[in-house]
Amino acid sequence: MTLAIGEIVRNGVVFDMKNWNGDIANGDSLPQVVDRLFDLLDQRQISYLLVGGVALLSYVDGRNTQDVDFILARQSLRELPELVVAEEDKNFVRTAFEQLQIDLLLTQNPLFKLVLENYSTKRQFGDRTIYCATVEGLVLLKLYGLPSLYSQGQFDKVSIYESDITLLMLRYPVDIDALETILKRYILATDLVELEQIVDDIQARMARFQQRQAPLDPGPEGEP
């Protein structure tokens, strides 16, 4: 069973070396903060989908994460005045709930709405059941973001996203060609060539990993 989300975020804060020279005492209260957040979502019957690093950790072992990511409607954000908006644009909003950072992907983006409506499942985090993106939903979101990250030169995030996709595909059967076909309806034509190259690179990486994972032929009577 996956750790409770509050524990995941707390561990992300505590084990991040960048925080070691500062005050990380507030990390101890993060599990309670996260519980209050999900209590609000349940009480107000907010339709949401957990995505991002926390969702990823329910499927594979991965990196630490210090924030929580959701897909939800802008109207739902209006019903959560406790979330303090720090930055926003058409598709994304960065907010804070007490000392917890929450990044929101808004459903007015058609791809985000598609993932919310069609790539949702329930996953167990600690003793709480959470609406969470499926493996395919997570891969869709990461592929969707990669062309923009390349064009912006954010290669640290590029590396993380591509590693996340590879980890998911090593563990689960994902038809990446089918997902690429879906994405073609939601990305700019100028990003299409970039996306095709990204998918080719990921598939080549997968082939190398799968070749190395293949069991060695023991030969006759178990001889090497």
C-alpha cells in the first residue's frame, strides 16, 4: 500500500537537501494539512483527479515530491477559497493551502478534461481512497508537456518526465502509439514533429531496457 499523501510530501521536504539549512520544522505538520485538504474536497463534493509526482508514486518507486497536483474545473477552485492563488494562466494555477503547495491543471484545457473524465481510477494512500489518474493518464499528461519543455530549454524537467514515462512503461502495458494518436488532436502542429521524435526516443530506450532484462539462456543442463 502506498504511503499516505501527507507522509509522501513530508518526506519530500525532509529529505530534500536544499531544505537542510533552513527551517523544516513545518514539515511535521504536513500530514495534518493534507488531511484537512482532502476533507474539504470531500465535504464540498469537489470533482478532482490527483496527478503529478504523488500519483506517480502509487504506481512506481520514484523521486520525492513536495507538492500536490490536481486536475479540476475553475469553478471548483472558486468553491475552495482556502486555496491562496500565487500564479495563474489559462490552463494552470499555483496555489497554497496553509504551507502546502498545490498545482492545478484546469479542465478548460481539453486534454486535461479528457484525462479527468476518461483516465480516472481509485488508489489507496494510507487509509484514504483517492481519485487518481491511471497510468495511461499520467503518460498522456507527461507526453503533452514535453514539447513545451524542450522548446523552453527546461531539460531538467525533460529528463524527469521522460524517466517517469519509462518507469511506468517498464511496469505496466502502455500502448504509447495509441496515446500519441490521441495527443495529436490536442497539440500544436508545430509540436507534432517534436512529439514523434520524443516517442521514438522513449521506445528506443524501452527496447534497450527490455533487452537487458531478458533472462540469459542457461544453455544445456543449466551451463552458462
